[in-house]
Amino acid sequence: MVGTSLRLLLSSIAAFTLGACHGGDAPAAGAPAVDNSVRMGTYRVVLQTPGGELPFGLELAQKDSKPVGYLINGEERLLLSDVKINGSHLEIGMPGYLNVLRAEASGNALQGEIFLVKPNEKNQHVPLHATLGENYRFFATPASDNADVSGRWAMKLIDDSGAPEAALGEFSQSHDAVSGTILTTTGDHRYLAGQVKGDELYLSTFDGAHVFLYKARIAADGSLDGDWWSGLAYHEKWTGKRDAAAQLPDAYGITAMKSGVKQFDFAFPDLSGKTVSSKDPQFIGKVLIVALAGSWCPNCHDEAAFLAPLYKDYRAKGLEIVSLQFEHFGDFERAAAATQRFRQHYGIEYTTLIAGISDKDEAGKKLPMLKSFVAFPTTIFIDRKGNVRKIHTGYTGPATGDHYLQFVNEVKTTLDQLLAET
């Protein structure tokens, strides 16, 4: 009896121990294995930031038998062609950037991070989670009584030192859903999307580089008072008053050449390390656009998407374009690799040179003919004699609607005038 009882006890302990070693999660005999492969469809992705949850849309699909993705922010569906799926592992290289989204799938969920490359190796790891099939932005259940924020707003962005920067907010609204953008003297904030809940406004975007979250309260007088977070390390306050006539300073009047200086001279290495100069034969007698840019800069991406086809249309007429790239890396090889990825994404055929690091003060030192340098991108228009005729600070991209169309017309009119000169 004792021996039999002992054998039964030992058998029970062994069975329990075997189950414990497998965590209790092994499927029963004959049950199908759990499928944790990455699933196609639309996800609501949420980033964890100092300002709270930052949502955006991500669609995964098959295109020509390959996985692709789309970042969804308001009207924009930004194609992601560098998508790798290996079982439960998802990795997406952001288009033209070195930034990467990495995640692991578990059923209908994704868990991971967005890796952002920053200057001075101050890279950021932004945690994310995502759920398949959710299509709301901030709130699953809209409030029924919401403030109206549609229209144009005269805004001020106020950094932690208290210094204000003028801005314009342009928003459209349908029920609680809000989309639009914010324009500043140094560029626009691209496509924003969000919701109004009662007297509170929420907006966000992740476009491959921008990690922007906005929150504001609508006061009794209709004004806006809120906060703006960028990534994991930057914050500003902001205010707004509805003003249909609000305007920003003239983008052609912010950056200028030093007194008495007419020509913009440069000499920097191309991606192979060969020095290219403004005095080289390829530029003599040509109309020249010089773009001061960087592959890390979203507004520079919008500009490249415009300049690449513009160059193909106008180069036979006598146009040349040079982009002076100011990258996050002092190391030439890394800077050249970042620029090459940028070139490939936009099909750039014009000249790109490695000019320095992505610091405005350092860039100003590399460009001593400028009275000041305040923004990436800055675009310089040079006539056939080598004289600077216009300088445009910042960029007004497609998210700005009519502002963008006006800018495109201005550039083409300027080029037609300069090319017509002998």
C-alpha cells in the first residue's frame, strides 16, 4: 500500500512539473498551433511619448507579391516600400530616412518601437503598440457636443525660454474629426489628424520622422491654449486665435546675402568624395537652384519630391540643381549613405554634395556669404551670370493646400523668367 501510494504521488509530481516547465501554454493534443505571424490590414498604432499617447494609422498590404505599408495621417497615405516580415517580426525602414519601425506580432496586436536617428548619437527609442482593425484616431466613441476649430488660426509657438514663433494653423473639421496642418516661417508640420472632444483638441502625426503630438483647450472666448511635443525630448506651449486674414512673414525676405555679395560660391564633396565647385563647367551659364537640405528633414523630403521631377522637366532648358546636404553625422561615409538612401527614394538625378552636419550655426559658418541661416530647407535661385536673385526660407509642402500650389507657381514663374534671360 505504502509503495503504491508513493508511486502515485511521484507520478503526480512529475506530471505537474512537466506542465509547469511548459508554462501551461502548450496547446492540447490535436489543437491548432497559435498563429502569431504578422497579419495584413489596417492598424491603429499608438506611440508612448512624454505628452501621452500619440496615434497614427498603419496599413500593411501585398503589392506585386511583396509586403508594403502605408502611414495614414489625415489625407496622406505615405507608401512604405521597405517592409520586411519574418514570421512574427515586422521591420519597416522609413522612406528616405534612416528611421526604423520594429515590432513583434501576437495575434491581432503588434508590440515594439520606432527608432529615430538623432544628431550627436542622441537616438530615440519610442515604444509602440498597435491593434489590427481599429480605425479611430484618439477616441473610439465621439462626443456629441464638440467645439468647432475649422478655419485659419493665428498661432504662437512658445519654447521653454519663452520666445514666441509666429505660425498659422489651418484646420478642417467634420463632426469630431479634424485634419490640417501648421505653417511656420521655417516650414510646415505636414499632415495632422485628430479629434475634438468637447472643448479639447487633439492632433498627431508620424510621417517617418515627425513624432508630433498636440493638445489644446478651447477657451470661452474661442481661443486655443495648448502643448506640443516632438519626439521624446522637445516641448513647446502654443496659443491660437481664429483669424481668416492671418499671414506669415514673406518667406523670400527672411534670409539674405551679406551686403555687397551677389554670388553664392560652394565647393563640397559629392558622394564619391570628389569635390564639386560652383565654378565647374557644368554650372557655367546655367540657371541654378541650390537647396540647403538634409535627409533627416521632412520638409526637405517634400522639397525633393518637387525638385526631382522639376529637374527632369527643366534641365534641357538650362537648369541645374545642387542640394547641399547637412546630415546628422560628421563621418563622411555615414552622411553619404544617408544621402544615397534619400536620392534613391526620390529618384534624384541632380547633384547632391555633403556640406556638413545638421546644425544651423555650423551650416552658417560653411556658408559665409549669407547674412544669417535659419532653416532647413533654404532654397537659393541663381541666374545665368551667377548672381543670387531670390532666397526662400523653409518650405510650404503639399499638406498646406493652396499655399503649396501658390509656391509651385512662383517657382516655375521664377525659372521661366531666369531661363529667358541671356
